Amino acid sequence: MSKTGGDRKRKGTGREPAGSDLYGRGDPEEAAAFIAATSGELSKIARRHGLKTLRHLLDMTQLEAVEWLRKKRRLS
């Protein structure tokens, strides 16, 4: 990974970053469902390109998100 802008810190503008409405809102259950779905799709891409370690990590992410959802729904 490369750094852009050196070690300079960004000045706060008082506004939320772009995309925060899309990814930062909602409840934890909605976030976990999004993570499960997205990591599953990313895992397919990793598999197609032979990225074994990345695929494994994405599969584990999906499993964790799905398991969290199961536990949450079982306790509700």
C-alpha cells in the first residue's frame, strides 16, 4: 500500500466522509448482512484470480458475519 500526501494530517471539515450515508448508518444487523453479502461476492472474485489467502480471509469474514446474524436472531 502506498501513502498519498506524506505524513500530513487532513483538516476536519465538519462533514462526514463521502459514502458514510451508505455504509455508516443503520443498525449492526444491517451492517452484518451487508458484510456477509459483500465478502461472499469478493471471495468469488478472489477465487477467479487465484488469490487463495485473500479468498480464505473473505470466506472467514462471511462466516463470522453469518454466525453473528444467527446468534443475534436467536437471542431476539
